[in-house]
Amino acid sequence: MEEFDFIRSIQPNFYRQSSVVKGIGDDAAIVRHTNEDIITTVDTMVEDVHFSSKTTKPYHIGYRALAANISDIAAMGGKPTSYVVSIVIPDSWTADELQEIYQGMNGLAKECNMDLIGGDTVSGEQLVLSITVLGTVLKGKARFRSDAQENDIIFVTGTLGDAACGLHILLNASHTDHEKYQYFINRHRMPMPRVSFINQSDAIKRMSLNDISDGIANEANEIAMASDKTLIIDYDKVPSHPQLFDFSSKQKFKWTLSGGEDFELIGTVSNRDWEQLQVIAKQTDTNISAIGIVRNDYKKNGTVWLQHNQELNRLEKSGYTHLRR
Amino acid sequence: MEEFDFIRSIQPNFYRQSSVVKGIGDDAAIVRHTNEDIITTVDTMVEDVHFSSKTTKPYHIGYRALAANISDIAAMGGKPTSYVVSIVIPDSWTADELQEIYQGMNGLAKECNMDLIGGDTVSGEQLVLSITVLGTVLKGKARFRSDAQENDIIFVTGTLGDAACGLHILLNASHTDHEKYQYFINRHRMPMPRVSFINQSDAIKRMSLNDISDGIANEANEIAMASDKTLIIDYDKVPSHPQLFDFSSKQKFKWTLSGGEDFELIGTVSNRDWEQLQVIAKQTDTNISAIGIVRNDYKKNGTVWLQHNQELNRLEKSGYTHLRR
């Protein structure tokens, strides 16, 4: 298939958003958003680094890559609207497989009412999928990592460690286990970013927010550093899926704290707003859990501490290596 | 160098544009542009496909990759404002070389008053540099390929074929020639997109516009197809640098019509506005040349014709292969 034919084959027939002034087909795309700030983020996935064709079908490569970006937009308090795709294609990939990648993106884009508005298609030795997403947020309504305050409740959405467990199953377990743990595999392949929950939470005046792409150990530290506060997390309150208890406590510990790509959210909110946030969560069919509290301890600010087995240990960014176990 | 240190090393200390609400350092970047449409485009360069470290220094890789994007923004009639960078880094590249790539981008960004506001840094086997640029254009003032009308004058900026000649010199010629033809080498390494010219031309009501990234044979055909008109180009009027006559007429012909990456502009404008456009060109120190005329010939619309040596031949998109020579 010629590049031109391929581009035509992935081109949308219509645009979902009325904000698209010019989509694919000129030198660049144009979108119109009045009275809103523009959010942008890029995420890149490389074959054999971020995914393997052994564990990931082309559809899921596209889906997950877009999900990662949408999650970043949600973590800013925004609504994703459009995306541009840069793809580096090796000879070994067929046109059908490439189209499946775009179908995976489109599957999620449809859910989120987003449009593919541009891209670049080039050849190379290794498949590289790089997506830039545009989103919008009402002026002054963005959610930053730096907004945590003393006595805030630390919360997370969903259950954690699911995607890491799913990848583990795909890489190691027998076919029977695949069926038994289909939930985790799905969470690895098709994570659903928390867009609707966040877009309903405008009434909450202040919230610090981060998406969980590298595990809460990492993301909580980012909030602690950006806000210059001390985050205390109670391990027993970190939500896990019931089936995660089928695995060793060491595995569960690792996946829950450092397992990436759940694309859930971690944030902090004032005690006063916590009840309202729970109502919003319920309305948007989102599980949220309080997992700890924000302290202002000048000797510890910028760090995260984990309460576990009657001990309080420092939780490093890389939860993998720096924990006493 | 750790990824985190590297990212810190390329992070700007300040933002040039007041439109940057949030730059690097959260889940995504945020920009504010009131009353303007947002333009976005992505361009990807792959090592050994789009550049070779034999002919291109890291600084120029960064510079050219950003130039390609800025040129697309200019071709929409817009002003580039910010960019996000996705880079795939093989082990063989040193931190110094990588920083030079970012310095090359920053060198041009400074000229254009643009900000680096985000990115993604991942590892892989082949260097891939993918840049997404955001720009702005006044509402309803964008320039499209589809706006050519009958009797329009076809114009181009600058001289054509320079970058292709520069690449040829770098690949083939002796060291002496390098000095003699430094002009062409510079045009290949550090093309300057026509931003200021375009940003001064708002008074021109209608203009079709395309940037010359793949040669005018290709770009003129895009205008012809998008506008459903016939473009007639007079080869003798296509502007070349005087030194290009040092090369064979076959080389000159090929480079002028099909040589990519000059990042000049091709467009069409009404006869009535041509004089005013020439004044704007003069004010912005831009050479522009009239090279042909737009016809409305229902049997030929969507195609481009080249007047050369008393013959009128069809000029295909790929000027390389489909021309009688």
C-alpha cells in the first residue's frame, strides 16, 4: 500500500467535534476553542520497549497509546478533543496491522468524542507511535500537582496494580490463567482514563492531581515535591482488585505501588470537599478511595511515607528498589 | 545521564510567550490564546531516513525538524507559538549530542519567539525526532490550499532547489566545493521558514498557500487538486540561485521542481492583490516571484502544466519520474 493510500484509509469521514476548523488535508490542522485554555501532551510508544507484539495486538497498541495521552489531559482537569499521530513504520508491518492500530485509537476516540486531525507517516526500523493530544479546560480551572495543602485527603480512583498484573499474566502464565485473569489482561490492554469523573468535578475548588502512569510511588512523590508537602499513605487503604490477593504479597505490593499504566488518578482534596467528591464519583460510576493524608512537616516535605505493618517507611519515587521488604 | 537529569538539562528557564499557562513539569502543558484559532502540525525525522549523521550535525537535526513544522504553520497563514518534542534515543547517542539537537531547536525557536512546553523521552534503536508545533491564526484568516481561483498569479518565495543542491554537495563533492557552495549547504541545514512575510500579509483577503517541503511539482499539484483548478507554471520564471547554473540543466531542473525542504512557500493570489503582496514581500525582506497562472479548464482541472522549451507538458506530483526530459 502506498503511503498516500494508507493515509486515505485512516482518514476520518467526518469530525465529531464542531471545534475542528480544518482536519487532515492541508499543511496543518486548525481547531477553534473560545474561552478555554488549550492542553497538550505527547506520549510515545516504541516496539519492544513499551510493548511487544507477543503480548499486544495492534488494536491495543493504538488504544493504549491514546489512553496514556487522554489520561494526562484528565490529570490536568481537562477534556480531550483531538489528536495527531506520528508513526514510524518498519517494512515488517502489514497495512492491515497498521490499520488496526488506528482502529484501536479510533475505538477510544469515539468513546471520548475526539477527532484525529493530523499526523505524519514515515518509515524506519522500529515501530514508533507518538500521539499528541489536544484538550481544553475552562480558564483557571486546570488541576496542578503543586496544589496539595496540609490536611488534604489523598485519594485514588479505581484499583491499582491491575495493568501490571495483566502484563505479568500475558508474559508468564498458562492459557487457563489467561481466562481466569481476563480482567487484569483487559485492564492492561484497554485502560479507560477517568475523563468523565474529572469533567464533573469542576465544583471542587482546589484539587491536586496526577495520573498514575508509573505507579503511585512515583506519582505521589511528584505531588509531594511540586507542592512541598509530606504525603502519608496507608498501604492497607490502597485499593486492589480482589483477585490480586491470589498473588504473593510481594507481587501485590510491587504492582500496587509501582505498577504502571493503570491510568487511574491520584490527587488530594480538602477534608471539606471530600464528601462532595465522593458524590461526584458515585454519579460518574467511579470508585474512589481515601488512602492517606497530606502533612506539612518541614523536615520531610517533598517526600512520601508509607504506613505498612506498623512501620512508617519512606516511599521512594521508584517503589521497586528503595523500600525495605 | 539519567532521563530525569537530561530532561532538566533541556528545560527552559523561562517562557518567551505570555500565553504559556503551564510549561514543562506537570502531566501536560497549557496555553491560552483568546480570539485565535489554534493550528497544530507534527513532523517526524528518522535517522538514516530523513538525515544521516554523516551530513547533518545534531544542531542541524533539531533546527531542521523544527523548521519543517514552523513552515507548515506559516503555510496556514499562522504564527508558531510553542512546541512539544518526542524523541526516541538509541544508546549510541551521547548526552552532549542530544543537547545539541535541543539547542538547534532552541536556536530557531528563539528567532521565532516560541517555547518548548513539553515532550516525551524514550529509548529505542533508531533516533526519531517528532515535533508537534502549536500556532495561532486570527479567526477565519487561515490560508488553505483550496482557495486558488481562475486567473490568480502563482507565486513562490525565495529560490528553489537550494536545499537539494546543498544535500548533493554534502553527499558527493570535495571539500573545496563545500566552501564554494556554502550557501546551498546552509540552506539545507538551516532553512528559515517564511513566518514574518506571511504574518504581515493579513491584508490580502484571499490567498491559496502551501509550503514547499517536497518540491513545487508536488505542492502545485496539491493546490490544483484541492482548488480543482489548472496550474500553468513557466519553468523559466521559477527562481534559482545564480550558482545553481554551475550544475547540469538536468540537475537544476530536478532540484528546482522536485527538490524538497527549501521550506519556501508557493501560493496563488488575485491579479489585483499581486502588487500589494510584492510590497509586503519587500517590507519583510522576502523575494517573491510570479511563476505562472491559474486556469479553470474543466478538462485539466486538478493538474499542473509546465511551460518549458516551447512545450507545455503535464507536471506530475512526483516531478522526478513522470516528466519528458
